[in-house]
Amino acid sequence: MGTILEYLGGDHRACDELFASAEAAVAQKNWGSAHDLFDRFQAAMVRHLAMEENVLFPAFEAHTGNSMGPTQIMRMEHQQIRDLIQNMARAVANSNHNSYLGLSETLNMLMQQHNMKEETMLYPMSDQVLGSERDAVIRAMEAIAP
Ligand SMILES: [Fe+2]
Ligand SMILES: [Fe+2]
């Protein structure tokens, strides 16, 4: 079994691909594909945030005894990400191309910064502190329903 960095870093890539596909469809005003691709992006993000908030962060906090540190900041950023995705869902529902592209640009910047912090700090730290429990944490994340 691999590392937290490999598992969740790979999931970041998968979410990014769906994000880019949905954005391209909106940019072309291809609303049929845009609805479908956005739904898939949103579902992938809901699952990713749940894997972190319900499995990884509690395990990290239990092993470091710190629930006010990096995980607290990540949870706050998740809320900003959720708010933007919710507004994007409204823009897709209304076929509002300009609104969607403005929001998706903001989300893209926020998500890239957030993912970078996780991939350079939180995930490597998690791989270190979880020790022998790491595989069980990855299995618990895999078990989160898509
Ligand atoms: Fe995150
Ligand atoms: Fe993440």
C-alpha cells in the first residue's frame, strides 16, 4: 500500500482533471456536457473533503495531539472551497457562463494553494506521524462512498 501523499495527491489530480473538463465545457457553452462534468467534479470534491475531514484529519490530530494547528486551517479553507462550488452549481444551473468562469478562476487559485500546502506539509507529516496506522487510514479513506 502506498503513502498518504500518493493516495490523496493522486486524488487531487483526478479532481483537477474534472475541474478543467467542466470549465472547458462551460467556456464553450456546451451546457449538456457542462452539467454532467460539473456534477462529477462536485461529487469528487465532496468525497475528497470527506476523506480528509472524517478520516485523515482526526487521525492526524490524534497522533499529534493538536487540533488547532494545520488541520484547523485546512478545514477553514475547505469551507471556502465548498462555498465557491455551491455558487458554481448555481451558475451551471442558470447556464450563467460569466458567473461560472469568474468563480472557477477564484476556486482554481484557492485550490492550487490549498493542495500545495497539503502535498508539501500536511500529507508528508501525516505519513510520518501515522506510522503503522497509515495503511488502515488509507483503507478507511478508500471506504468513503463515492
Ligand atoms: Fe484539503
Ligand atoms: Fe486535499
